Amino acid sequence: MGLFTVDEAREALAEMLPTLDEIVVVRGQAAELAADLADAGGPTPHGGLPELKGMHARLDELMTDVQQSGAELKGFAPLLVDFPSEIDGVAVLLCWLEGDRELAWYHREDLGFAGRRPLA
């Protein structure tokens, strides 16, 4: 996929927020179940290895959905999603971080997250 305008990226983000929210929930459940399984050495009241594998499969599906939108999934914990764009002829990434409810940040491609600035 090509470059996103700010409006296109905001629309794409709005459509994918339910997916991103589900990633956060399933990621937490999988981490907790994995820790419980390690402590217990076997199945727990929350499930066992089959349930954990199912959670990992669901996470793979959800992350694939995000990437198929043309956005770039840059981080998993916390979630970080970038939308390739251009501002004033400069290649940038419109940047969404877990916890944000809208797209309000960007950074130059060559600077990464450290160069994150608010969108005008």
C-alpha cells in the first residue's frame, strides 16, 4: 500500500481500534496464562497449553489484519502502529501508541520514535 494522508490514516485507525483493543486484551490473557502455566507446571483453572496456543494464533490473526491495512506494526508491548505518509515533501510516519484514542503524532522516518511530534 502507498502513503496515507492524515485523514486516511485517521479513518484507518478508527476502523482498526477494535482490533488493537482486542490485541491488548488477548496479549494480557496470554501473558498471564503463560506465567500461570510456568508456575503450576501444567494446566490451571484458566486453561492449559491448548488455550495458550489458541491465544497466540488469535494474536497472529489480529496482527496480520493490522499489517494488511498498509499500516506498520512497530511494537507489540506497548502497541505501536505507524502509517507511512509525507508532510511538506518529507517522508514521515503518522504514529499511534497504545493508549491513544486518535492519531495525533508523527515523526520523520529517519528519526524514529525519539523524533515524535504532535500533528498540527
